[in-house]
Amino acid sequence: MKKGILLNSDISAVVARLGHTDRVTIADCGLPIRGQAQRIDLALKFGVPSFLETLDTVLEEMKVQKIILAEEITSVSLEMDAAIRRRFGSVRRLPWNMSPMRISKS
């Protein structure tokens, strides 16, 4: 039986297979997902689990080399932007239509 905090078997499998330059996107509901991307939907109801709750749980098991945020987050939610910055420090921003939309093997 798994001992760590991350219990979702699909997410655990993705994290276990990650290598350098691989990407994972964590998003709230409504993010368009293109192509053949693997999708793991955790939603039980709107806002559950929360974005930050999901992020924090995944971060317990995953080493992050860099993050990319949609630049619109500063106009939509300064509080969320600040919460993410507290976790990571420096952030690279991209317009929403250029943000990574998939879990990919590079």
C-alpha cells in the first residue's frame, strides 16, 4: 500500500514516469485540452478538490524545475497569483492560447 500523501493512482503513475523536460498541467475546470493529452479529472463538484489543494498534494511527490502560468491570472485572481508565487517564486507567463495544454513526453 502506498505510504505517501498522493493516493490517486493515475496521478501517482504520471509523477513516477516524469523525466527532465516533461510537462504536467494542473488546471481548474474549463481548461481546453487539445489532442491526445492524457486527462485526469479529479472533480467531485465545483471547487472540490481546490486547485491549490491539488497543487500542494502533487508537489509533495514531484520535483518542479520551472512553471509557466497564463498571464491572465493576474487580471482574474491576484490572490491565486500570490498563492502560486509563494510556492514557487519566479514565474514565466504565457498568453492563455500558448500555455501548455497537455502532459507530454518531450
